[in-house]
Amino acid sequence: MSILKEEFPVEAMDFVTAGEASAQIKRLLKKLGVDAGVIRRLSIACYEAEINLVIHSDGGKLVLEVDSNEVTLISEDVGPGIPDIDLAMTEGYSTASEDVRMMGFGAGMGLANMARNADRFDISSKVGEGTTIKMYFSL
Amino acid sequence: MKLGQIMKLLDARAISDTVDEELEIQCACASDMMSDVLAFPKEHMILLTGLVNPQVMRTCDMLDIRAVVFTRGKLPSAEALRMANEEGISVLATENTQYIASGKLYAGGMDNGTKG
Ligand SMILES: Nc1ncnc2c1ncn2[C@@H]1O[C@H](COP(=O)(O)OP(=O)(O)O)[C@@H](O)[C@H]1O
Ligand SMILES: [Mg+2]
């Protein structure tokens, strides 16, 4: 049974608000009394997903769904998509620009870190259309 | 190690409205890449960084990092400092480089939170 479902739009290349959605999501989960360890793992994965929406996509959203035994976090965007997902998942691989690196991102650790922190991780992408990432956290 | 002792070791000054010198810090992470910080999170960690933008404070918020030291005389951007004050994060600044600051903390008994 769904306890909560909420969407958070994320704008491309907006470095001032980048991370705001993740901060809101973290607060929401805290208020719901979700286990601190789950919140920590989800916050890390969520923030990396949000930053990817900002630096790699043309805009998208994070969707949080909480039910009694699982939290689902979906990152969905319109954008260039990922041609080679295995390569993109490799730690250290990044197509981020020098500008993005100056902002402290683009180390190529994000996708692998999301996969590591989520209990289940699904990624699908269509070149020229966009990318969808689904992450599940057991309660 | 208490934050007050870290301030002494690094000859660091307070930048945020409040600095909790009694804060217990168990390990340190030095990086300008927030993804690296997010990949190796530890509890009761202090962050040493030369990155001054708001994403530093976002990263702290996500990882429950309660103290940050800006190295090499760098200072947080106005927005980053505003966020730190709002979140009650203790912000320090030192003239030491990242390398020297890390060395001083390590020599002072601080490790990176991993055993061995
Ligand atoms: N939402 C996305 N849309 C398009 N490409 C993406 C997206 N997310 C990740 N990528 C691609 O996968 C690569 C690796 O992503 P990640 O591991 O998060 O590292 P980083 O963001 O630091 O580059 C990115 O450099 C980019 O090429
Ligand atoms: Mg990334």
C-alpha cells in the first residue's frame, strides 16, 4: 500500500538549486520515521541522481514512492540518453565538462555509487530520448 | 578528537555564525570532488575542501557532515555560508593547503575512518 508518492522536478544546469530536491526528500523520509541507515543510502543515491539530471540531462524529475515495505526512487529525464550503459557504470568514466568538474562533480562515480547504495537498481536509456533509473530500498 | 582541537592543529578560524568546538570528530576526508566524498562516507567525519560552492553544504547535508574546513585560505561562497548557518554546520578556514592540513590532522591522530 502506498503511503506517499511525490514528484520533484529538476532543472538542467541549475547549480544553485541542485540538491534541493534531495534535501526535501531526505526531510520527508525523516518525518516519516524511515530507518536512518536507509535514509543515508537513499540520500546519497538521490543526490547523485539529481546531480546527473542537472549536468547530463535536459531536465527531468525525481519520483519518491514510499510503501510499508519499500521506498522507490525514480529518476526520469528527457535528454541525450546513454549509448553504452556498462561503460557509463564504470567508476571513473565521465563525459562531464571541465566546468562541471570545477563544481565538484564529474568524477564518474555517480551511477556506480547509486547501484551500491540501492538494494535494487535498474537503468534504461534511449539515445536521443532520455534515461530512467529505478532504485529500490527495502524497509 | 574535538573540533576545538582541530582548530588549534590547523590554526583555523571560525567562519560560520556558530562553531561547535565540543563536536566529536572521528575521521577526516579531504577532497574537492563531492562525488568522492559521497562514495566513501563515514560517520562523525570532517570535510577538508577547496571547493567553495553551495554543493559542499548540500553534500554535508546529505551525509550528516557537521564540520567543514576550507583550506588554502579559501572561503565559502555567500550562498554556501548561508546554507551552513541555516543547517548549523560549523565552518572553519585555514591558510594551510589541503596537503598540509591533512598531514597535520593525520599526525595529530586522526585517521580516515578505516582500520588498517
Ligand atoms: N541522466 C543522464 N543522461 C545522460 N547521460 C548520463 C546520465 N546519467 C549519467 N550519464 C552518463 O554516464 C556517465 C557516468 O555518470 P556518473 O557515474 O554519474 O558520473 P559523472 O556524473 O561524474 O560523469 C556520465 O558522464 C554521462 O556520460
Ligand atoms: Mg554523476
